[in-house]
Amino acid sequence: MPAVGEWQLVPGCCVGFAHGAANAHQLVNRTSDEVLLLEVSDRTAGDRASYPYTSESELRQALGG
């Protein structure tokens, strides 16, 4: 996938995000259906993840909804 923009995923899609990429990524479920996300990592020492929203209501507010 290109490094910028928004992409609609469908069941069975697999995407990867390159280590060290300058832009952030997020996955947003815009449906009323439940989504299963499988995240895979090699757990490289020193890697960090940031989850800026601690609740669904905070996320919805940030997205303008």
C-alpha cells in the first residue's frame, strides 16, 4: 500500500507498516460489524507503541463524532 492516504480494507486483507516510517497509521472500523485484528511483531528490543486514546469515547471525540 502507498505510504499516505486512507484505504478501505475488506475481510481477508493483510497490510504491513514499515519500521521507521515517518507517518503514523491507525485502523478505524467504520462499520457496525465486529472486526478481528491480528497484529504481528518481532518484539525488537526498544520498540515502543503509543495509544493516545484510552477510550472509545475519546477516539470518537477526536474524530469529530
